[in-house]
Amino acid sequence: MSQYRHTQKAILIRYLFATIAGIAILSALIAGDPATWPVIGGIILFLLFIGWLFSSLTVDVTTDEVRWYFGPGFWKKRLARADIEEVAPVGTHCWYGWGIRYTPQGWMYNVSGLKAVKVTLQSGKTILIGTDEPDALAAALRG
């Protein structure tokens, strides 16, 4: 049973990918060459697919573990809570980007914003889990 569950929406990613898809459609219409339409269509489908995969980040904390995944269940990760040494809300940097990244602070999973919870494992490894509720997630992981 979940003690904490939250889904953060990736609003900026959705708008960014929709804008790029719109520009691609506009480019195809301006070019007027039907031979380019399959290529533009493929680009649009790829952007929509990537946007769907990274449309949100769900974090679920139970009594035994913490799980997180993107969008429809892409890139599922989990940690035993017994392996967690320390948690702390932290700010991230804009140059870290969004998605799945290796940063100087460890692996980061993020879809929006510049807030995360830094999870330090007993092994010394660290993981950043992006969230728009860093205090609530940190409290759930401590509890």
C-alpha cells in the first residue's frame, strides 16, 4: 500500500514537442513538396512518441520501497527503502536538462522544474528524483 504517490506533469516538454511538431508541419506545407511529407510525418510521430514517454514522472513510496517511472510506465526503477541512507530536497541546474541524465550528483530522473530529492544509498551512490513536491517526497521517504 502506498504511503505517498505523486505524478508530476511535464507541461513544458509537452508544449515544446507540440511546438516543434507544429513547425515541422508548417515547414512541410511551405515546402509544398509531397515527397517531404513522409519524412516530416516520421519526425512528428517520433516527437509525439518521445513526448508521450516523458509526459510525466510518477513516484510511489510504500513501506518497503520507492518506485518511479515516466509516462505510461517507461523506465521503471525501484529501490528498497532499507538501502536508503539519507534523503534531502535539493535544487538542480537548468543545464542538467530533463529526462534520464547522469549528473555530477548522480543519476537524475526528471520531467520538469529544478527541484528534486537527493537519495543517498548506503553504498554511497546518489540518485536525484525530480518532483514539484520535494518536501513531501523527502518526508515520505524518511517516514
